[in-house]
Amino acid sequence: MKKFWVTDMLIKRLYVIAFVLMMLPCAPAFAGDTFSTTIETPAATTGKSHRADDSAGPDRTMTQMSGSDRFRVSMRSNVDPVPLSQIHSWTLHLETPDGVAVDDAQIGVYGDMPAHRHGLPTRPKVTENRGGGDYLIEGVKFTMPGRWQLILIITADGKRDKAKFNIDLP
């Protein structure tokens, strides 16, 4: 009789673990998700931007076009260097491809650590529209070294697009 009780308890625990894992936050999947992870950074000598590899360091501004080239998106951490296991904030700058600031956008913020297949332990969100295309993102927390991704789902002026930033933490 005791053997069946132990088996029953193990099965119940597995169900609980499966339920908890399903509830973990992660970035939503979109049909046809073909967005680039290439980061565009300013060229020091020309003032023009160029395509660079997507392993940008965590302590510099990252700029790129959104996946369908609807928005130019820049992100920078408000803390240097980017901390581990501490909640911190980022500043997002959003503009049209021709450089006009985008105000009043709706922005979803998600985080992911692809190598470990899990999301952030927090749910970051835009808490302030600072005007001039600038937004404050609060609630970001990276729990371990490695490559993380901050993923933005942007909706403005009837257009929706996605930007994905890779952040390598030592």
C-alpha cells in the first residue's frame, strides 16, 4: 500500500512542476518570426551607422532597425556596468526610419536567455513616456552571466514591429 502512495505523490509533484514551468514568463511567438538580431552601432569616425555583429557589450548604447524596418530603436542601460541579480532600468529611444521621434507607442518588453531556454525572473515594462521618443523601462533583472535578449514588441501609428537586442554579460 505504501508503494502506491509514494508513486501517487511523485506523480502529483511532477504535475505541479510542469504547471509551474508552463507559467514562467517568456517572449510570445509570432508566425513568420524572421526578425534580425543584428545590432547597428554608430561608427566612431563617420557619424553614420553600420551593421555590426550582435554581440554588443552590455554597457554601450545599442541601435538597430526593427525587424520590418518600421522603427529605429536604441537601448541603453541606466546602470554601468549592467548588474547581475539586481533590478535596474533601461532607456529606450524610438523613432521612425527618417529620424522623427515616436511618442505614445505601446511597448511590450520581454527577456530571454536562449542558451538556457528561460525568460527573465521579472516582468519589465515601460513605466514612463519621457517624450521626444524616450521611454523608461523598469524591472529588468539578469540572474546569471551569458547572453540575454531583450525583446520589444512595438505598436505605434497603426504599425507593429519587433526589435531584439542581445546583451552579453560577463
